[in-house]
Amino acid sequence: MERLGYREVRTPYVEATPLFVRTIGSSTDVVEKEMFSFSHRDEPLTLRPEATAGIARAYVEHKVHNSEPVSRWYYLGPMFRAERPQRGRYRQFSQVGAECFGDAGPGCDAEMIDALVAFLGDIGIASPEVFVNSIGSSDTRARYKQALVAKLEPVKDKLSEDSQRRLVTNPLRVLDSKNPVDLELVQDVPSVLDFLGNEDRAHWDGLRRHLDALGTPYQVDPKLVRGLDYYGRTLFEIKGAYDKLGAGSTLIGGGRYDGMVAELGGPAVPAIGFAAGTERLLIASELGSETSVVDVVVAPIGEGAVDAALVLGRDARRAGIRCEVDTRDASIKARLRRANALGARIALLIGDRELAEGVAVLKDLAGHAQETIARANVITRVADLLATPAPAPATMPGATQAASAASERAP
């Protein structure tokens, strides 16, 4: 996100309940069923179920539009929803997302979608599928809702209980139903794309043209509506990792919410954003396959070497090297086993003899080469080793070999 010019923003975990009711929509599942709300001194408060509303509130409250024609903000942190826990979905979960205020053009939308596809590829999610739609501006949606209700009213009694209610309160949400009967009944409803006004049509055509120019594969899904009322015009979902997430395969979702800033008392500032569940990304990607926790483990041999080991550890970290100092009263073999378990490339051993001579024993746990280095040169040597590919493993386990050599001189 920072390469795209976004800056981090942090908002409170607790906001006034009316903020979410007003922006997300009183008839949405989030507001009706999933918010953790409570009252404090007669003030209704809610643990944030999503971040966009709070970020827009902050944008308006601090009058950011006066100083920035375009604001690009990203966020990451916990959200809270009272839904049934399942794989990748928890009552407290983490999201990463971003909001762009002030750019109304479809080029902004296309750039965001394209960057997210590249991001998913970078974390090992192969061939993500992009689904896009436009639900237009308020005029388009009003016309389409009338047509949708007219189409579904004759079969209203066959719809699920939730969809019967939504047909009255929020007809577009019927298209988002996962009920098999509802899915069958909405197969032949009109497409919202047929109701787009001239400006909405131009924006929609521009989005697809920009995506084509970027070479970003996508599919048009006229029934894509998302679950929050504040969306308008561009909507998108990116799915993938079906083998790991099954039916719940949506990795990233987002879209435009050009009316929210004005709804909250600010000027008419257009906006677009996305959100992704961090836990779901971890399940779907290869991010969890990294086994290396540190690069170096420093193991002092005897109490007298602890001070020198702590200094080495501090100096390594100041040089940008991930380092743990293992000061346990444990055997050398146990501490080298821990170094291997942490995925460390290097172990540094310091005992009484090394203290007296001003050196440290450096063990390359990948190639099992061992050398004695002047302590003043240790960090430089470690950095050089870490910058080179690890050699092929030898037959003898590194921890055992190093422990055998070190145990001969242990106090």
C-alpha cells in the first residue's frame, strides 16, 4: 500500500453505534445481527465491525478535504462481529484494507483491483478470480429496485424468510442470499447493468477499459451487490484458494461509496476502498510456511559470557539482523537445537576462552562450517553470510556437530 502512496491510519476500536447504523445500513446483517453494542452512561457504543465508517468519520471530523485533494489511507487491525466462528471467520478478526478519498475516476478503481491481484500472487495465491459489477448511483439503484421488486413480488412467498423481509427493506440484498431456493428464483431477474444512467455507464465502461489496459483478468457479475448499504457504482470481489477455504472463498472485497462523506456532514467527496480478512489470507496463502523466526542465536557458555552475548545480540539487531540471545542455563546441545528449531542460519558461541581472546565462535548451521571471529568483526561477518545463499546441508546435523566441538571447551 505504501508503494501505491497510501499512509497508515488508525481509528478507535469503539465508535458511536449510530455511525454504523447510518453508514452500513439498518437492514444489513452486520447491523441487525452481528454488532457488539452496549451502552455507557446512556451513550450507545459499538465495537467496530468494519473500518470504513470510522475512517470516513475521522476524515470529516478533521476536515481533511481542506488540506488534501486526494487522501490515500490504509489500515490493519482487529474488527468484531457476533457471527458463528468457522474456518477463517472469528468474532474478533483482523482486517487489512484501504480507502481513497477524492478521486472519482474509474482509473483509481482499476489500479486498486490490479494491485490487489498482484499482491495475492506475491503471497502465493495462484490465479485469483476477480468479479466486478456496477450498481450505479442512487438514481440507477432506485430504478433497478423497482424492477427487481416487480420481478420477485409474484414469487415472494417462495423466497426465504430473510429475503422476503429484504424485498421490503432492501431489495438488492436478496441478490446476496446464499439460500439455494433464493439463488434459483433470482436467476432470471433483470441485470442492474441495463439500468445504468449515462454517467454511471461511462464510469463502468472506463473501469473495464482500464482493467483491460492493465491486463487484469476479470469477470462481470451483475448479481454482485456486497453486504453493506453504502456502496455505489464499482463493486468488486476477489476469490481464490477454493481448496483451502471452500465456499467461503472471497479473499478481498470492496467498492465505491461516493456518498458517505456527505452523509456524515462533509462535502461531496468520492471514495473507494477494500478490506481483506487477515486470517483468511494466511489460510489461503503461503505466508504461514516461513519457518525462520530469527537469523542468529547467540549462546553464552557460562554466566561470565552473558554480558558479551547481550552486547552482540543488541549490535546484531541494530544492524537489522533478527537475533535471539539464549541465556538459559541449558546445555549447548539444547540451545543449538533451539537455534535449528527457530530456523536460524547462524549460531554464535561465547565462553571463557572466547572472552579472554576477544573472539566468538561462528557456526553456519546450514553448511556446518565453523570459524573463530574477532568480536569486533562478528556483525560484519554475520551480515556477509546472511547475504549469501545457504549451502547444501551436510550429512551430520548442524546442532550436533557444533555441540560436539563446543562441548570440548565448555567450562
